[in-house]
Amino acid sequence: MKGRTIRLAYSSSTEVLGQLMRFKDKNIVKISPKNYTLNNGVECCCVGLKSNDGIDFSVQAYGKEARQLHEQATMMATKSNNASLTIPY
């Protein structure tokens, strides 16, 4: 279903990213720039993923958790040698 949003309960964005990446059919394709802030000064990180069957995923975090998500996503993307990764998001 195109455009469908599914919301699940997780304790952190890094947990969500870890769960999504457990399956090898997904690649991180975009990560927002390090220390990216919104107009209101809140730090934000958005990670875009794409599965082999064409489904897009997005994981977002704000504040301190944004820094943790950026660090984890960058590490995972580097480990997987993802050639399609683009920064900024």
C-alpha cells in the first residue's frame, strides 16, 4: 500500500533502526547531516531506508536521541559499505 504509515511502539529510534536492519533486505539510503537543527533550535536526525522490494522506511529522532541515531546509522551504513548512501537527507 503506497503512502501507508505504520506506527509501532519502541523505546528509542536506535532500537527501531536496529530492528529494521536485522533483516538484510534493507539499505540505509539517506542520513540527515550531523548536528542538523530545526528552525526552533531542536536537533533532528532522519534516516531513510529502502527495502529490496521497494518499500521506504523513515526513522526520526530529536534532541539527544538525534545524535545517537545519527551515530548508529552512520556506523551501520559504513559497515554495510552502502554505495547508494546520500548525505544530507
